[in-house]
Amino acid sequence: MDRLLHYYFNLDYMAKSLPALLGGLAVTVEIAAWTILGGLTLGLSLALLRALRIAPLSVVIVCFVDMFRAIPPLVVIFLFYFALPYAGVALDPFWCATLTLILNLAAVSEEIFWAGIVSVHRGQWEAARSTGMPFGRTLLWVIMPQAIRLVIPPLTNKTISITKMTALASVVAVPELLNQASTEQGIYANPTPLMLAALMFLALFLPLVLASRWVERRFGWER
Amino acid sequence: MPAGTPVAGSGDEVVRIQGLSKSYGTTAALHAVNLTVRRGEAVAIIGPSGSGKSTLLRCINRLEEPTEGRIFVDGLDLTARGVDINKARREIGFVFQAFNLYPHLTAQGNVRLALRLVLRLGSAEATARARAALDQVGLSDKYASYPSQLSGGQQQRVGIARALALEPKIMLFDEPTSALDPELVGEVLSVIAAMRDRGMTMVIVSHEMQFARQVADRVVFMNEGSIVEENTPEELFTRPAKQRTRDFLARVLRH
């Protein structure tokens, strides 16, 4: 028990590594915020474009989506970091990671939004269009409110699981939380910083999980 | 003729259907149908399942795209290239068998939506008009109710109010009571009858023979994609001219 406390909950090392870890936490939060905002906005936009039913456009969207659903995010991060410079584009490691997560969440959330859109009964389209409502307004005011309510559970689920991948950024030397913890562990030869980082990850993502439950309940107007 | 040019002699005609055909692939649902509906007239379309009655109705506001033929509503050719179909649809009210109410909006919200987004009315005016329409169908106490809180008959009446609020020139009813429990049918039919008495031009596809008899000026019998015969209710129901009509009526009026 003593050894457990010394190696994993060593208050002395926790205090020493805290500043570095807090810096890492800030970076993690930044990546997470960009991922959620950028990923969901892009995903929703792609789903709305797909609703236009313009065949060539839909094909392009589906190709993009399938590609980013199929390739592991880590591979994409490496490609951005190691391969892009040869094409003349030198991305900051922070953006290699963040862009990867944005594109990944966009692809996954596009499919989820699309599933919601096509699940809305055709009669809803017909009712709105029969009153003279144009396509765009029908999509925005009649279809999307219903589509989004349908897909909130899988959407919040996937958003959290992809946002957690911020830790992948550590492999391209982004000073986010995991990277900092790893470094501190090396300095002090004690895994306590890693434990502290784990608790910080929990503190960051558990509220997100609870918030998603609240959203599910709040918008589930199901009879 | 460019879209929007009124056709001569159309003043009295609200709907003119010429040579309308509709095929789904190789299956023909409508064969060169001709039909005219005059202002203030109530036309009932009856016939067996698959006869094309609903398809015909849905072609009038182009919920179904005709394969061939022309459709004129108030003189405007809806099948012409470049026609503003959204503008045309404001003049055509459509009531669905399955109601198709917006579940995320209240009764008032359902009726208000097109008033705000299509007619671009101000908020207060839209609310007033929506409530007036709901009053007309007898739902003054249900403004704030969601569709899931309403009975089938009430939901259909909201559907009627939603179409009525736009003050269309013609109302189309696609089997308005077929999805209702029998005891709820009457309340919807009396709303339709009241509209008829106020002079609304309407086309009703229905299985309610008694209702067609009471309310319609003209009954059209369809079978296998064509109009077999049309006449006043009195004539068609008591002295049908064609054998197919007789067969159908014999099967249906037995109940």
C-alpha cells in the first residue's frame, strides 16, 4: 500500500509536475474545442449538401467520408506530419493532430446527420412543400429539427470518443496533457504524473459525458 | 406560351387537366386523363384501390410529376418549363391521409410555419391568422397542443387548418378520413362540408360514399387509371351508365 502511494499518488511529485500538466491540459482543451466545433460544423454542412441530391456532389462527399472513416486517425496524423512537408506544406504539429480529428469527426458525424435526415418521414417533406415552402426552408425548419433529435445519442457518443483522441497528438510532439505527463514521468522516474494526468482527463471528459446525457434528455421529446 | 400566361376562358376554371398520363417505369398509373374543376365546385373522385385517384390528385400540385399532359391551375400551366411551383402551391391546399403534421410544433406552430416562412407575415399577424384557422375547424382550445396529444380527428383538422390558413383557391383532400377511427370521421367531414358551404372549390378523393353523395356537385368514378364516368351524385349513384361503375357501386354500397 505504501509503495502504491509512493509510486502512483506521490503528493510531492504531483505538486512538482502540476504546472507542466496544467499547460498540457490547456493544449488538450484547445484541440478538443477545435475538434468539436470544426468537426460537427463540417459534418452537418456536408450532410446538408448531400440533401441537395446533386449526384456528382454526393459522390465526392461519400468518397471523402468513407476515406476518413476507414483510415486510422494516427495514420493520418503521421501523413500530415511526415509526408505533407514533401508536398511543400509544413503544418504545425498542433494542426496536424487537430485537423486529423476535425476531419475524422466530420466524416463520422456526416453519416450520423445523414441517417437522421433520411429517417424523417417523406410525408414531412410533402406537407411542407405542398404549402409552397421551398427546399431550403423545409430542410432547415421542418426536417433538421426532427433529424437532429433522432440522432443525438449516437452523435454525442461519437463526438466524445473522437475528441478523446487528443492524446494521439502526443506522438507528434504536441505538448498536450499526455505528452507533458510522459515527460514529467521521465524526469522524476515516477509514474505519479501519469496518474495525475489520468485524473485530469477524467475531470475534463466526464463532464462532457454527463452534458451529453443532459442533452439527450432535454431534446428527447419522444411521446 | 411562356409560363404565367393565363389561358383564354379560364376565369371560371380553377383546375384543367389535359391528357394527363403518369407511369412508374413500365406501369401506367394514369392514362390520358382529362378533368375540369370550376370555381366553387366540389368534385368527389371515387374508385377502387389502384385506380389512380390519389395519383391524379397528387399530380395537380406536382407532388407527383406527370409523365405527359398539362395541368392548369387558375390559368397557370404548372407543367410548363420554368414555372414557379412554390408560388403556385400557395394557392393549392393539400390535406393528407396520414395528416403529416410537424411533430415538433404545436397545432398553432404547425399552422403558423408557412404563414411565417412562405407568406412572410409578421409574427403577430401569423399568430392571429393561425388561430383564426384553428377556430374555423373547431380547435380553439388546442392552440398549444402537440400532435401527439391530439386525437386522429383533431390532427386531421389541424392539417386542414394548416392548408386553409394560406387562403388557397382550391383544396385537395387525399382520402382525408381513411386513417381515422370511425367515430372520428364525422367531425372531419363536417369541417369539409362547412368549407363547401362557404364556397371553397375542392377535389376530394374518398371512400365515404354517403359523404360524396351529400357534398359533391359532381362525382368522378375512376378505374385502372382512367375516368370511367362522371355525373351528379344523384345520377351516378342511382343510374350509373357504365357496367364497371355498377359493379363497383354494388360492392361498395352493400355495407
